[in-house]
Amino acid sequence: MIESGNYFVYKLGPAIIPPKEVKNGKIYPNGRVWAMLDTLLTSDTISEARDISKAR
């Protein structure tokens, strides 16, 4: 972490790449949904990850 005036700059680690392709499911291409990162990495579709996140 580097302090730069009133801001902090974080150096992030390597990119997190899903182990498989995550498809949309029943979401329109321009649809915006919220899902937790761990559910996106373990679900088959974005809509499934959204549903799991909402249930939490």
C-alpha cells in the first residue's frame, strides 16, 4: 500500500480466472446484476450466482 496524498494505491495480486466458462443464464446481455465473487467462481451461470448471493 502506497500513500499518495489523500489517496491509497493498492497493489493487487495476480488475476483471478474462473476455472470454467461462466455463461449468462437467463440474463439479458445489458442486464446488471449483483453477485458475490465466490459464487461467480463456483457457479455455472451468472444468474445462478445471483440467486445464491440473494439467498445469503
